[in-house]
Amino acid sequence: MDLVTLADLRAAADRIRPAVVRTPLLPCAFQRFQHSPLWLKPENLQPIGAFKLRGAHNALARLDADARRRGVVAYSSGNHAQAVAYAAAKEGITAHIVMPEATPAVKIENTRSHGAEVVLVESAAQRESAAYEIVAERGAVLIPPFDHPDVIAGQGTIGLEIVEDDPHVDVVLVPVSGGGLASGIATAIAALSPRTKVIGVEPELAADAREGLRAGTPADWPLELRNRTIADGLRSQPSELTFAHLRASLHDIVTVAEDEIREAMAVLARSARLVAEPSGAVPVAAALFHAAELPPGRTVAVVSGGNVDPALLADVLAVRG
């Protein structure tokens, strides 16, 4: 299987540079984080509030004129949906987005606000089949959330920026779900800074990637198990393509508990002044509560998104006030 290369990542960086925010590394001094120096990579500051914009823009920028005319389709619980809708609007491309009815309302409304046609389905299990129906009916092009080399390359530009901003980084903590983000970042770090360890982070309630990587073959967790986690953006499983990337370049995966995710959200809001959705807070949860499982040294935690339901954020802050 052909894996994404450093050349692919650099080409993606050139392609998306005018369309995305080059997020900084923010130094942190959380009182409870004594393990190593910590920086945050705040991808929640992207125009759609999440890193997904990078992969979506790269994939759409690669479409030819005929594909652009036919439009695009995406299926997502939220952030990929918003990213494709936003990028399509910027490129003048029609977008159809399939989302589960249980998706946080803020993500559905944000997707619609970019001009996309949102198609709601009863459950996450129906998203992909519904998307393929639209592809067949309209001849549109599917832009998958992670299982595509152009999407992986776009997400990997985060890794390029991390090494450019801190050539001496020792550890990078990144959320793992379908694996596109972790695949891209790990590929970049392995090529530019082989001594740096890229550690994936998963919720304990959706730890299929860790189980699979330790067994050497993908693990298949039923959707009802993965849906237990509050981190709604981390309920997917790696594809064959992303699993191959993770096996090649990811150093390890640690898991975090639901209460730790909530606490990390509160710490980010109060101490770093950053709003993080549960999925975006898992790397910080690993830094705060699982330092003994992590390599020592200069650490960067990727805050992957900030599209949190306002009621959930209020509850998290109230409980930990």
C-alpha cells in the first residue's frame, strides 16, 4: 500500500496556505502538569473550529473541472462536514453533507450556514451508505473524512508546522479516531524529526485503535460501544489506509477516562482561555493525568477542535467551578 510522503505533505501545505490559519504553539503552565514543558497547537482556531479544514481544502483543491461541476458529498458527525461545506463554498462547489440526527446542533447549523445541503440520517451507521446513494444519484464526488491520501496529507501539514516552530520537540500528542489526523502528523514528524515520539490518544470507551495496533491487526468495536464516549468526534475506526500509516509512524497510544476528558476541557477553558470540544481535549487529558505513560521532554498537545455544544461546556465548567 502506498503511504503519503513528505513531498505530498509539502505540496498540500502550499495548496492550502491561503485558506487555513497557521496556528501557533502556545506555551502552557498548567499547575498540575509537572511532567515536561507543554505547548498547545490550537486547531480550534481554524475558521470552522477544527483541523478538518486542512484535509478538506487539500482534497477539493485537487479536483478537476468536471468533478467540481458535479459537486461533492461528505459524511460526518460534524467537523469534517463543516470543513467540506466551508471549503466547497469558497471554491464555488455544491456540497451535500450526510450527518446523524444525534450530531450536536451547533455542528449541524454551522454546516448549513456555509450553504451545504444537510441530509440527516437516523444513526451514524447509516451515514456512509446514504452518502454513496447521493454519489450514485447525482454523480458527485465523495470526500471521505479520513480514508483518502489527499485528506491525510492536508492534516499532516500540522506536523510540518510543529517541527518548523519547535525543531526540538520530543513528544506530540494527537487524538486518534479514523486516523487521518494522526496518520498525517506522524508521517510528517517521522520524516522531519525521527527522534520525536508521536503518541495517539483515545477515550477508554473507544480504544479500538490501541487494541488493533498492539495486536498488529485492526480491531472492530461495535458502534454502540464506541458511541459511549463523550468525545463524539473520536467514534470512528481506522481504515486500512490509516491503520497502515499508524503502524508505520505512530509510537504508541494511551487512553483517557471520560472524567479526565471533562477536566481537560475545563482546564483549557480556565487556564489557557481555549474552548475545546471533548475530542480536542483528549491530548491534554493525557498530559494532565497520564504523564507516567508518556516519554519525557518538550511536549505538544494538538487541540484538534472547539465545536462543543454550549450546554455541555456550561455543564463541564459548572461542575468544575
